[in-house]
Amino acid sequence: MYRTILLHCNDKRRINMLLAYAVNLAEMFEAHLRALSVVPPPMVTTTVPGGPIAVIDAHCGVYRAENPEMKAAFEEATRGRALVPEWRDAEADGYPVLDIVLRYGRASDLVVAGQTDREWWGSHYLDVADRLAVEAGRPVLIVPKFPAPAEGLGKKILVGWNARREAARAVFDALPILQKATEVKVVCVNPQFEQNAAQVVPAADICASLARHGVKCEGAEEVDPRTGVGETLLACAHKFGADLLVMGCYGHTRWREFILGGATRHVLSYANLPVLMSH
């Protein structure tokens, strides 16, 4: 049961798409829906090496000017719905936006964030879904940047399974949604073109476990990909007519380094349906 859902609001162009999914989920569980808007930090730079320091904060002003539109959209979308709404404004100050979102996200049952849009001017400062999936320690629902119908989220769910730790976390983190689904299908993709050695990963045990939790799981399908695992998962989701993909998020962070696995990176970049990820 998701009782506290955090929604990261960061882009007025995509706010209605985010709200469609977040409000749907929050009402499904009669949850507390906290919308968090974080003003990005100013950029400190120099015009020449060793020269005077310049602080650039024009992007902060643009964000503050657009923020009331996002708040108004949130208030309109949640009015009269069976959930508890809360709007929270925050300033990143000298910290990355990610740090502020993580602070709230780790105290939530589920985090909802928008897919990174590299063509958006604010992406460098404000799009943090990929980092949240690796660092939050909570399941993260990533909403696609492309328009997609939001009705019936979680009715038909595709689960990507390979028996690794991250996949196990994702499946059981998604259990509240899986239990409400009409159809759940488990797909095992043989990673013969990934770095791992080719192997068949049996999934009968996870299907049986889900069935014991009341999940309507139709059984597993083993797929040998003609391309990468990420491409294959998205193709399977499209073929199944899934409105949600559940999968493990494979990656790690080190000092000054952030690395995602190939399948995770592809799905984060190209998914056109919501994806629930756990690490």
C-alpha cells in the first residue's frame, strides 16, 4: 500500500502529464500526494581561467516565474479527489536539485518523476529521474515525456525479470499496483547481447510468489533478443499492450561518476509508457 507519494514537479510543459499519473495512483490508494517544486541553484562560472567569478541565475528567475502555473495545475487536478494533496516549494540554493528531491523521496513510499528530456533548456538543472531511480532507495515511477493515455494506469503490467537483486526489489516494490492489475505478464530476456553471459533465467518461482499475493499473473515468457535487452523489453511491452513496465534499475554512483546499465539506459531514454524502477 502506497500511503505517501512524492511528485517531483519541474516543468510546466509536462505538469499535466505528471499529474494525470500521480493523481490516478494517489486516488487508487487514497494516499498523501506531496508535490515538490525545487528552484534550481545558480550557476557559478568564470569567463576566463583564473578570472573573476560570475553568478548566472537567469534560469532561476524563469523557473520562479513558471512555478505558480504548476502549483495552480496541481491544485486543480487534486480538487475533490480521494487523496490528501500537499504542495511544497523548496530552494536548492547551492545544492543540486537531486539532493532536495532525495531528502523528501526517501521518506515516501513511491516517487513520481518525469523522464529526462535532453532537448529542454532546463533538463541539465531539473531532470533527475535517472538519478532518483538509482539513489532514492524507493521505487520511482518515471512518466514518459511523450503524450500517452493515462487512463487505466496499471491495468496491464509487464514485468522484466532476470532474478537479480534489482529485479526482485522492483517486483515487490510494485506489489501494491500489481495486486490491482487486471493482467500481469512476466518476461525473461536472455541477455546474450549484454555484458552478462547468455543464460536462461527461470521465472516460475516469481510467478508463483506473485500468485500467492493475489496477482493475476499469466506466467513467464522467455525471450531471446535480436537487439539489446532494453529494446526488447519495450517491444514486448508494446506487443502486450502494457500501460506500465516494472523492472530493476541497474547502475551505480561513484565519486564524480554516474553509470547506468545498457538496458536501464535505453529504457530511461526511449520508454513511451510509464516505468516503475527500483535499484
